[in-house]
Amino acid sequence: MPTTSHRPPDAADSRTPGSSKTPGTDNRPRVVLALVLAAQFMALLDTSAVHVAAPTIRAELGSSGAGLQLIVAGYTIAYATLLITGARLGALLGHRRVWLGGLALFTVASLACGLAEGTGWLIAFRLLQGVGAGLLIPQVLSLIQLHFTGEARVRAVGAYSAVLAGGIVAGLVVGGVLAGTDVPGAGWRPVFLVNVPIGAALLVLGARLLPRDRPGRAARPLDLPGLALLAAAVGLFAVPLVLGQERGWPLWTRICLAGAVVALVVFRAYESRLARRGGAPLIAPRLLRTPGTGAAVTRIALVMAVNAGCFFAFALHLQESLGYGPLRAGLMSLPVGLAHGAVSLTWRRLPVRRRPALATGGFVVTASALVAIGVLLRDGDAAGLPLYAALAAFGAGLAAAHGPTLVGALAGVPPEDAADAAGVLVTVTQLGQVAGVAVFGALFLDRLEAEGSGEAWWWVTVALAVASVLGALAGLLRERR
């Protein structure tokens, strides 16, 4: 889409209260928002559908624990690495072109996943899906940042957060339906194949409805050395977390984790030096110095880690210990999604001055709900009103923690840094999910072997609650400063 003029981000056009239109920009921002959010919904649906179908995949393909985690998290590893680059490519080549290309690749990779004949092939095609998502998903926040201001941006972010939860929970339900009903004997395969008609329809609509946009005239060139350093840091961080537990944390996993820290430090130093020399770093250092960015990044990472880690362990506990079928396991997550969506769409009605406290309160509610869920499911099946209420509180708490934090992180970012901000925040979102599946998934699998599923689930909920408390403390420290 055409770039907007470089004016302050809160200077909304009084003629267009729903968007930030200026001469030369798209006159249909709501249509564009609906279309790109629909594609994001599909990508999120696929991610969570794999969570609930994981036990079926494991049984039919004979996947190891590490192989199963790579099927679930490999997708996220691939596109987390490319999100910042995808955002920059959108600014360089045009958001429409990159969005359509990413969607086409995602759709083709989904078909390949549905036809995969073994664990190795499925992992490879999931990585290819991740590349498509790495091009597709960053365009969403970039468009929100560039074409909405003030309360219109808050509403757009609210819709984004609602889609985030709706896609995850819908994926759990759809995954349960498709894996549980064994559509024409296909087992888990329709979980991926369902993306093919949806993706094809969105491609047709996107080609017709997304306005043609010119590459940004002020867009900076792609920082390939920076990309290589960031990819190394992400890979060195994610791969040992996914594989370490099953292999007993050999020396190479610890070396990789230490190497991730080194790569990140070198990346930061290189980017700062490049900026001082007048170059075009992958992430503008001034963006990282924006007040509140550190706390916001920490909180967003923790929200997504708690979310992904909980759902991974929850699906395994319900199906492998309590004997739930995939459909029933998926439906158990419905209260989470309904509550998350409701809070995401309504929290903006609170006065601006109360929003930081809302995020902190959201983390506290999340921690309390997790402890309650852990107690209720520790000794067996406790499905009933108390469990559903605790699940709804968990979803509401996550939404209250996420929405205000994301809006606050975007508030001080000028339009020229919109692509970088979108790339950073979405990358943090996905790395949080990788860490959640890896860390809390590893804890669950480790305790499962030693103490059984009930105790494993209890330990995971305690760890998730501790992570939620850390999110609350991150915001309180920022407020005191």
C-alpha cells in the first residue's frame, strides 16, 4: 500500500474517524483490514489445529516426542525468523504483492503437509508453511500502523487481538472435528487440507480487492548480514529447546543456547554500528530505545509463551491421560476463546489512564486461573462449571494482558518505523510461542514420564502461573520508572 506521510501517529484525520486516510492512501481501510485478518485467522487456525491433532499425528506416523514438537513448533521457528524481513519486504516491494506471495506459498505448503507420508516430510513442509506465513503475517500490523490512528487504531488492534484468540480456539475445535471424525479415513490430514480452499478463495479476493500499491519510496534496502545474524540467533535458541528434553540436554544444546546469546549481542552491535554509519539496519536502534518497548516486548513474549505452552500440554493431558477424543478436547478450549474475544473487543472502553493497570491485572487473573485449572484437573476429569469458569478467566486474563500492551507498544512509533515495529512485535509473538511449546512442553513430557499426566499437568500450570506473575511484575517496574 502507498506509504503515508511522516506525520505524528496520533494525528488522525478528522474527516475519517475510522482510519488515517491521507491523499494517495487506500480509501477502503476496513475492507483491507477484514481481508488480511481473515488470512491471519487461517494461519492461526492451522497452528492450533495441529496442537489438538498432535496425538493423532503421533499415533499414525509413529513420531517421537521431538518429532512431534518439531511438527508443532517448526512452523513457528521458520516464520519467526523471517517476520522482520517479511515486514521490510512489504515496505520495499509493496504490502499487496508480499501478502499475496506469502498466502500462495502458505496454501501450496498446506496441500503438501496434507499429503506428507512421514514425519520428516511433514516437518519439512511445515517449515515451508512457516516461510509463507513469514511473508504474510507481518503485513497485518504494518497496515494497521500505517492506516489507522488514535482510537481507530485501538479498535483495529482490538480486532487483531480478537482474531488472534478466535483463530487459536477455532483451530482447536476444527482440529478436533477433523481429526476426531476421521473424514473419509484421512485421519489428521484434513487439518492441513482445509487451508487449501480457504487460501485459494482469499487469493482470488485479495487479487481483486487489495489496492495496488507502490513500493515505499523511502523504504530501506534489506540488511542481509543482519538477517543472517538474527536467523542464527533464533535457530540457536529454538532448536535446542525443542530437541533438548528428549535427548537429555546434551552438551550441544547448551552450546547452542549460549551461542544464541552471543549471536544476539553481535546482531545488536552490528545494527548499531550500521545505523551510525548511515546504513539501513534490519531493526532501527531508535525503535528499541522507544520508552516502554522493553517492558512491552517482555510482556508480549510471556503472554504468547503462556498461551502456547498451556494449549500444548492441555491437549496432551486431555487426550492421553483423561481419554478425551480430539473433538471433546478441542471444545474444552471454547470458553478460553469466547472470553478472550469478548475482552479484546471491549477493553478499549476503559479510560486511557486505566489501561496500564488493566494489563497488569490481566496477568494476575491469568496466574490465578492457571492455578485453579491445575487443581481441578490434577486428579482426573473435573469437567463442569468451575473448570469452565476458570478457563474463561484464563482467556479473559490473557486478552487484558495482551491488547493494552500491544497498543502501548505501537503508540509512540512513527510511520517510517511501522514495518520495523510490526516485524519486531510479531517476531516476539512467535518466539514466545516457540519458547512456550519448547519449555512448558518439555516440562510436561519430562514429568509425564516420571510422575504421570496429572502431576505433569499440575507442574506445568504452576510454571505457567509463575511466568504470568513475571509479566505483571514487568509492567509494575515500568510504571515505577
